[in-house]
Amino acid sequence: MDGIKTIAIVTPKIDTFSNPTLTLLIERLLEENYKILFFGYEQMFVPPEIYGKINFYPLPFNFYKFIKSPNSIIKLFSQYYELYKTLRIKNKVDTIICVDPMGMVIAGRITKLIKVKLIYISFEIFFEDEFYIQRKKVLKSLEMNYSQKVDTVVIQDGRRERLLKNVNNFKDTTKFIHVPVSPKRVQLKPERYDIYKELNIPADKTIVVYSGTLQNWCGINEILNLLSGEWSSEYWLVIHSHHTEIENNELKEKIEDLIKNNFNLTYHNKPFYNYAEYAEFLSGCHIGIAMYIPNNMDIFAGKNIEEIGLASGKFSTYMMIGLPTITTANSLYPSLNLKYNFGETIGNASEIPSALTKIKADYKNKVNGCKSIYENVLNPVSKIDNLINHINGIKN
């Protein structure tokens, strides 16, 4: 086994391969001839070019607080035995990449038995004063404890690094590396994807797309409310969701009623398992919406959403495609828009109609602005390569 580079990834996410940062990192590790041990839940999908090259294992220690009982103790010892056999005897793993708070806690528990270096990739930031559920406070306490064991943190930008440092307990020697949540460039086909034909949209409409989760913090209700009010008839709204069903019945009924009453709306719920196909679909649209409205109900929807910054894969994807975008004015987007002119930043959804007009009036320049911000700020390739060099340095 000597000479074989092996690394473990621990993640509680079921949609790991919809995250462009993680997907690109895994692709680059494979190119570097790393053997990857993947500890997690069954994934929603895994790209076929990756699937056969990764060793999958169940996620261990999936609990908040350990409850002492004979069965729990036997299970715990069994898990530690299997981990030691897999990570140390069979594979000589000395580095674990862990994702988000629960991933860090699980990886931290592994270090009780096996001495390894921890690389923590943070996409979501926990703020304990925003929690209203006791088990989330327990998890935050555990995260604070295990952050002391982290050697390297991967975070998206300087603002989010400062926030994470303020709420965690990292060592002074912990290294921080910035990598935006952003896809590597996809080569689009010369001919524009005919979304008009695909979705039966009138040819004279300018297509505005919202793509992604349909949670309260994304502003979807506020956007839909505009359709029966200030929304101009020249624009057609396309809502794309990766999920085939809308879990919120009230939202589902609202969308169905708007479509039934012939408002300028199409709901598209076809999952894309190939990123190039997803990019082609979005390229048929003209303007994107990426709103982030914090609330105190969802555990990651407070300051984490308010300061989304370069952690927005949606924003980065729109920029890569060259899709001028309306987004909310957090501490980063207004200054970026002032420099690159990628679209419009707004204070609330009521400003969307005027923002659409402004974008359309300066459309070509804003398309170029999107491409410029992608190349200068968001293109992840060189930043992932820097991370790979850092990982190689750790292991040498």
C-alpha cells in the first residue's frame, strides 16, 4: 500500500455532486490519482464518470449526543473498529476532508482513535443565537469543540471567513483558503437552447428564470406575488426546481393557480443529472433572479443567508453562462456590481420590475459584465488547484 495516495471525505449531504466545488475537487483528486473513501448517505446522483472511481461507505456516528446503552456501546465500538480497519490498516489515511458542521463533528470523533489532519469545507455557517431547537444548539457546541482539531478551512470569501472565525474555535495556526461555490466553465453549444419550444412560451417574451430551492429565504413567494401586480407582460417567469414535487402545499397551490389563470409563468421540475444539460437549459433564458432573504425560522437562513456572498452556486452559474442577474444587496454584491455591472442589486422584491427594465436597457454590457466577474472572481479552477497543492503539501 506504500506510495498510494488515499484521502477520506466525510459529508452529511445527500446532494454532494450538485455542489460544483465538491464535484470539481473530487474530479481533481482523481486526476491526481488519489484513492477516495467517501463516507456519507446514499447520494441523489453521482456523475457516471466518477461513480466507479470512489469507494463508498456509510456515515458513522450519526448522532448528536451519545446515549449510553448496551446496544449503543456495542455499535460505537463496532464503528470504531471498522473505521480503524478501513482508514489505517487497509488504506493509511492521514487526511480527512469534512463538510459542514455535522461532517466536522463526525471527522472530529474519528480523530479520537486515528490521528489525521482535518480539512474543513464550510458552506453553511451556524449562528447559535439564531437557534430555536435544542439539538441544533447541541450540534453547535460540538462544532465549537471539534473546530480546535481543524488544520485547514475552505471558505468562499473574506467576509464569510471572518463570520466563521467569530462563531467557531479554530486554532491560531489554522489555515484558511478561499474557493467560491462556482462551476468550472461549461462549453455551451453555438445555437441557443430553444426554451420557447420546449416550454411552449410565446416567442415575444423575455424569459426571467428562478432556479433552485423553493424555501422562504429565496424570495419565491414575493416573486410570485408580483405576477398579479407590477409584473410587466413582456417578461415570462420560469421557475426551475430540481425536485419533482413541491413540498409546501400552499406554494404548490399558488403556482398552480397562477398557471391556471394564464399568468406569465412556467414551472419546470425536470431534474438535471448532467451539469452541461442544466447549463444549456439556463442559457435559453435572458435574466436570472438570485434572492436571499434571511429569516429566523430555518437554521441556516439567518446571517448565513444574509451574507451568502460567493457561497451562492446559483449566482456563480448565472455568471458563468452570461445571464444578467437580479440579486439582493448583501455586503458583497453591490460593490461587485459597481465594478463588473453583472445586473441589478435590490433591497426587496418590489424593486424587481424596475430592475428588469434597467437590465434590458443595458443588456449587452451586463452580459459582458457577467462573463468578466466569472473570469476574474468566480472561476474556481485555479483556486481548486491551489487547494490540491495544499493537500499534496500536507501529505508529503
